[in-house]
Amino acid sequence: MHEHRGTALAVAAVCVTFFVSLGAVVVVLGWIGFSIYALVKWIGAAPEQPNATALVLLFVGIVAVLTTLLGVGAGLVGRSMTPKKRE
């Protein structure tokens, strides 16, 4: 009955660590995204004002990709804890 306790605790620890560090990771990736966006606007012939929608979608994309990766990883590990169906 307790055969998957270690795996479950490992998944929980990874999830807690992920959500604790999510703020710092989003800030770092947002800074990188802003820098690339500013560099592209500086090189290209773009309008002077930055597009607020693009900047908001940058953060939405960062959070969506990171949480999707966490969900996929937890789902793959959780699949190994599901008992096999018997015939």
C-alpha cells in the first residue's frame, strides 16, 4: 500500500520547489524576452511605441509553457504510479 510513497513525495517536492522559484524564473525570462523585443525593435523599422499586447502575451506564454512542462512531467511520473489493469 505504501510502495509509491517516495515517488509521491518526490513529485510534491518538485512541485513546491517549482512554484517557489516560479517568480524568479518568470522575472529572468521576462527580462530576456524584453531585451530581445527591444533589440528587434531597435534593429527593425518598427513604430516607436512598444506594443503592450505583445509584452503581456510574452508573460502569458512564459507562464503557460512553464506550467505545462510541470504538468506533463508530473503526469508522466504519476502514470508510473497507476496500477496496471488486470484481465
